Amino acid sequence: MARLTIRLAQPRPKTIGIFRKGWYETPRNAVFLKFLAPIYRRASKEGKSALFFRLLFPLWFDRFPVVVQNRLDPGGRLRAQGREVQKKFLRKKFFWSGLFHGKNFRSEVYDNWPGLLTVASDRERRRAKYFQHAVRGDYLRGYEYRECIISREERAQTEKSGEELFLLQADWVLRGQLGLEIPPPSGRTEFTPRDVIVVEDDEPTTNPAVPEVIDPVVPEVIVISDDEDDEPTPEVIVISDDEDDNPTPEVIVVSNDEDDEPTEVIVISDNKGGEPTLDRTDPAAREVIVIEDDHDARAFLEPEENNAARASTTDPSQLKPMAYIGAVIASIFCQDCTLNKHTDHPLHRIDNWNGQFFTFSSLKAIGHYIQLGHPSGVSCSNPFLSDLVVLHVNGIHSVLVYFCDCSTALDRPIQLLRSRLFPATTIYPQTAATFELLKSFHLLSFMSKISAFEFYQTLVRLTDNTGVMEIPDRYRVFLRMIREWRHIKLLKRAARGHDAAGVAGTLPGECAVICPACPYPGINLPADWASASPDRQWLYSLFVGIDANFRLKRLKVSNEEHDPGLNHGFSYFVEETSFKNYLNRYGTLIADDVSTCSDHDAIKSASIRGGKGIDASGVGKTECARHDMKRPMSVGDLQKGERYVNMDYFFLSGLAYNPRLRIPPAFELTCPALLPIKPPAAVLPKRIVACYDIVCQWAKLLFNRVLVYPPNMLSAKDTRPDFTFLVPKFHLNAHQSECKVNFSLNFTPNVGRTDGEAPERGWASVNAIASSTKEMGPGSRRDTLDDHFGDYNWRKIITIETTFLTKAKEAIEKREEHQDAFRAFNGALPVDDTNHWLGMVRAWEKDRANVNPFAAKVEKISEAAVRLELAEEEASELRENLTTTIHDDVSPSRLIAQGLELEDHQ
């Protein structure tokens, strides 16, 4: 009698998936389990889980029986044990599978689910599945397809007709073409028996031969056979009865085949921490190789369902040419079915079966075309045929399009847009990009800061990663399309399409995403805000931050004539023509300042250009210092470093914006020397806090400079808001001591815990695209930065609620801690001293001309003065004979001084 032995797994087996102790899922029963999972979900929702299992168990053992020879198990103990093992496995499996696989299903399909769990209905399904696979030369084996399902006569007749095709696929393609020893996928066991997976040292191997037992502890091996002769089927139950510290799990190999092919392995661990060790890495790697890496092996990819055309014939000659559909689920169809299925999917990728292996092909090559200007499935009676290159998320496609050329036909670019294809030109378009592609790149450029070149090269590699195909170059066309897409989305989100004035009526700053928390009179402030008491005006204060970024430089590439901007001051960048006219007139009137504070880089760079070949040395801006959002019309280029004449323009332009104030965009064209907007002072809050890293120098003559400029909101002193100029906290340490007390946010009332460093955080987000924007023309660079600034503001808005709530909770908690600490410290001080100090602080806060109580008043004394005082003291003691002589030439004070000097030199 033949004997089958199994190499035992090592102690402490690993987990398979999330299940432990007593189950093993085979590729054959996994398909059936997935089919049953939603039925179990429906049954459990109806509270009929018990009925489900009562119907399932007879059906399961009809498909996957535990076969035991009667003479070896006369009482049926082993058979019952095997069934209990599988029942336990099924209950665990369906509990989890119902959660994972049964969530999304059509409930009406399973209204009569008990009828699906009968043995008769299941046998009919198996019979239909056999013939469905047999058409493709795939002959299903195993106990599931025994003679009561498929008779010997039916099997012989069916398999004879498709044997040649299957031999070609299984033997020649896999083994000859690939040169890999890979077992055929589940179900194709006509010519090669199913392999047994052997686990040793946690490394799975594939071995069709019978392995040997190498474990030092050999458990009891029971060989079970239901054959009447002496040749048992290889059904083995290996039971471990050792009780050492590292018990070996039980392994049950159950055969469902009449051909003595083991089809299922169940690993049972009887130790507390034991877990099944069968590693499925090898089958997974095999399937990935078959699916992804080799076109010839795709002949083995067959879904459970088939199209009606192939199911209706068994003639292999009618199955060619075969097409591989590059959709989510890979499938094989004939040419006619491929065309029918791709009426509404014109950008799928296909491969063509040439009789020996798969080759690259396209829908266009097999006669597919895209009909424009008509509903899907309707052909035009007067079409205009044209080739079109389409950029899509899965690559670059060459397609055939039929433009509608009827008497009522729309323009061809409009026909493309109606089909969600963005044309590259408005006259005879030859290239288009899908909306999905443009949207994907748009969001990727925000989140990952990917450049257009990198994205386009990714499309090229998706199309052909070997470099042997000739792919049309549409990179420059793609740049134009994405720039137009950015601009159109900007206008759309600003509702310009619903305005009767259209794009031409767009006002300066109207397309910007404004900060919802900044005070805008007439929008988010109460009607009586202007008459509020002085001690309440801090509620309506505006905080602005000013800064420059020298990483966002631009090379001398192109010019305004060849690359004009599309956003004419519509969002964050100032209108370029007005800005240049302003610089031409006032650039020489505002002299560069000389710093009286520390040696600031911003002051030194005011007269330094960016270098050879640099057209813009950087970017300056004004933004909300409290909520870190860019203000409309407050960003612009720097030509010679951080000059006051540039920064003043951005500052005044940003303050002038108010969404409620509608100034015609042609206002400045009447007087090019004027600033963009000249609104009344009523649109500004009464108190403005301005944070700038060189505010100690910039603010000294600010109000003198605004008188040089054309009339603006700061020209009139009586209507000018109250300004508080401060230095951001991180930059304050680089200033002199006087600046540290006069421009400190920590010493200023009614500013909260504002740090003033919001501009720096904004620069950190946009610096990643500096390498891309420096190579752009002037117009495309401004449009790109405008788009990124808008996305930055939008992300702030959608998270502002959560951010405010989190910071408010933290502030309340820390406030209590600081109050308790302050009360304890204040209570330990003399009352008169604290009252005197409090009076000085309040007087200084009310009028900065008063004595600053935070300024340290420490009299400085030099080393020479100390030596002189000690020498005079020693001379006096010497005259009165009160001193002790240590050395004839060195006095005691001199000796101490020399010792200190020696200590410093060590």
C-alpha cells in the first residue's frame, strides 16, 4: 500500500491572514467562499444564521467531502473529526468574510437565498461552470466535477475538441516561452497534477513529488483510502501528540479528486500560541508574474464569467483574435465583443492574440472610433473623420474620432468639451486631454508639487516602458492645456460663468479665496463695530504679515509679450502693467535705507540684484498674520532685493482690498501712476497690527513715503487707522536690545499669542515648486503661483474649524496653568512694588512715549573702571597702613586680575 508522508512545519507557525487554529483556504474553495459571503451577510441580517449553516454543511461536503476508508475508520471517528474541523473553519471564515466581502451586494439578488443553498442548484452551477471553462480549453477537475456532474461521455467529447488549444497555452507558452517552472493556475490540472505546498523554515516551496519527513519528532500518520484496491488515495491526517514546549501543529491533507490529487490542506495548531504556517507568498508571486510581467502568460487569465459569444461556440478558430482588456478586471474577449464593450470606454488598452502570444494593440487598430456630437450609440449621418491624440491617466492614446458635421453641429472644440475632452487648440484640434487627467495633475501639483515634465514623462512610461514605441510628443501642448485649465477653474470657482459681465468684468482680487476670519467691514463685522469702545476694538483688529522670499526667483526666460499672464490681478498677484508703471515712476524717488539696527540681510539685499540671468530676484507679499492666508492683490515680484518701494506697494494694495468694494478694473488705466485701488478709509478696521522682520527700519518713514505716492488710504492722517508695528518672535532675537522691548509681541497688549511668523509657514509650502517656476515665463509663473496660493488658502478654510477648536481647547487649559502660576508668584511679592509696576506697564501701553518698564536699566561698568576703583582703595589703605603686602611689585587686586586672565586663556 502506497504511503504519503508530509514534512512537518516548524514550531510556532505563522498566521495565515487573520485566522488561526484549524483552517486552510485553498484557491478552489476560496472562489466558492466568496460567492457564499454575501448570502451569509443577508442571512445574518435576517437573523437566520443557523438556517444558513444548516443548509450549507450538506452542500459543502457534497463539494468538498472528507473521504475515509471504512476499514480504517469503522466507527467514523476520523470522518467526523474532519467534518468538525471544516465546520469550525466555516463558521470562523464566514464571520469574517461576511464583514469584508458581504458589505456591498444587491439585496434583491438574495431574496430567495435558501434556494441557492440546495445541493441540486449547486450541482447545476458546477455543471454550467465546467462547460463555460471547457470552451476555452480549461477542463476543470476534482471531486466538484465528478461523474454525477459531468458524465464520462460528455467530458471525453468536450475535451477532445479543445485539447490542441489548451496544449498550446499550457505547455508551449508557459514552459517554453517563459522558461519558468510555474504550476498552472487553479483548475487546469489536465496535464500537470496539482502541486503540494511544503513548508520548511517558513519558506514555501513547490514540489510535485512526495516530500520526506525531516522533523525529529514523527507524529502518528494515518493513511486513509476509500478505494477497494490496495492503492489508497493520498488523504492523510497527521496528528501531533507531543507535549513538549514546541508542539507541532496538525496537518490534514484532504483529497476531493478521483485522480488521487490532494486539493486541500488544513493546518490545526494545538498549542496556545500556535498559528498556521502555510505561506502563500509563492502563489501570490506566481500570479503577479503571470498577470503583470508577461504578455504571453495572460492567456491564463480567465474570469468566472464569459461573454456570450465565446460561450456559444467550442470552435477554437472562432476565438481569434483575442483581446486583453486593460480595465480593472483583466478579461479576454473576441474582437467583436471587445468593440461592443468599449463603446463608452474608448481609452482602455488592449493586447491582441496572434495565435502564439499577446502583442500590443489598440482599439483604433481593430476599428474602434469615437462619435462626437451625438448620444452614445448614435452614429452621425455626415461625420468628419479625424485622428486625435488623447492624454489620459493611463497613457497617451491615438484614437479615431468622428466629428459631427451636420447642419446643426457645434464647433469641434465644443464637441470635444461636451465629451469631457479638453482641446489643445480652438481651430482644428489634433490633441486633447481628458478632464480626469487634468484634474489628477492639478491636485497632484498641489499635494506632491510634481512638475508638468515629471507628470508627462510618467504618461510616456505608462504608454510604453520599453522605449521602443513611437509616441507623439505633446509635452508643450500639455503645458498649454494645464495652464488654461488652471485659469478656467479659477474663474469657475469665483462664479464668473454666472456673471452677466463674464470674464471681462472680473474685478481685481475677485477670484481670490479670502480669509473668513479677517475683519472685513460690511461683511463679517457688526453694524456698530466702528462705534465700539476702545477697549473692545481689539476684537476688530487686522493682523498682517509682510515678508519676501528669494527662493522664488525667475530666470530671464521669455517676456511679457510672448508669455502674458491670464490672471490680470484677479487673485493674489498684483496687476503687472500697473505695478511696472508704478515702479518706473517711484522707483528712483524712494531711496534705499541704511540700517540703524542689526546687519539685516533684507536691508543689505535691497540694492542687490538676483545675479546674472535673473529677471526677478524673489517674491514679496502681505498676508493674514493670524490665520496664515494670502491676501488678495498683495503679492508681486522683486527686482533688486527687498526694496521699500516694492514692499509698500504690496502692503497698500493688500490693505485696499475689500470684497464689498467694486472698483472697475479699468480704473488704473486712466492714470497709470496711481495705485490699483483708492478706497475710502471706512473699509479698513480702526486698528492694524503689522508684523515684519525689519519693521524697525521699514516703519520709521512709512508715513512719509505714503505721502510721496498717489493718494491712498494712509495719506490722510485724520482717517488713518491706528498702527502697531511688531517684529515676529523668531526674528526678534536678531535685533538690538531696544527693538526687543519696543517691537515685541510678548509685551504688546491685545495681540494674544500671535507669533507673526505666518509668512514663513506659507513660504515653506510653496518653496517646493521654486525649481519649476524659475524656468517659466513671467505670465505662466504668476498664474501657477496664484493657483498654489489659492489652494493653500482653500485648505486652510476647510480645516479652520478643527484648527480653531483644537487651539481653543489647548489655550483654555494652558490659561488656567499660567494664571495659577502667576497668582502664586504675584502673592509672594510686596503689594506696593507690584502696584507701582502695574501702573508703569499701563502707562506705557497707553502711550509708548512713556518709560518702557520692560527695558532693562542696568548700569554698565568697564574692567578699567573696576581696576581704577580697586587701585584707589588699595592706595588709601596703604596710606593708613591697613593693607597687607603680598608682593613687592604686584598689588592684591592686580594679582586677582592676572589670575582671572589666566583662567580665561586656559
